[in-house]
Amino acid sequence: MGLIRTLIELYILLLFVDVILSYLPQYRRNIWVVRIHKLANYTCAPVRRYLPNDLPFDFSPLIVVVILTILKALW
């Protein structure tokens, strides 16, 4: 497997970890959780700008995962 595919898969895993950690408020202040959130927010924040504000859930990680999966398939 290529290096780029591995990096894409690791970033998708990071996005899933960030989503799971967002449901665990007791860990929000840990430094490693803040770093994971910053790394995930790097791609999710631009997607959030285009989504409506009144959505009940944050769908930006899902959209980023779909885009990364398409990129991985094309690579």
C-alpha cells in the first residue's frame, strides 16, 4: 500500500477518534484530545462554513471522510 493511502487512512481514523471523543466531555481538557481536535478541525472547519448552521449534528467529519475515501480510490 502506498504512503499516501496510508496517510489518508490514518487521517480518517483520526477523524473517527475525534468524533468519539467529542461525546466524552470528561476528556475535553486533555492536551492530546485538544491536539486531535485541532488536527481534525484542519479539514472539517472549511466544510462547516458551507453547511447550514441549524443542522442537528455536525456532518462535516462524514463529508471529509467521503471526500478522502474518493481521493484514496482515485489515487
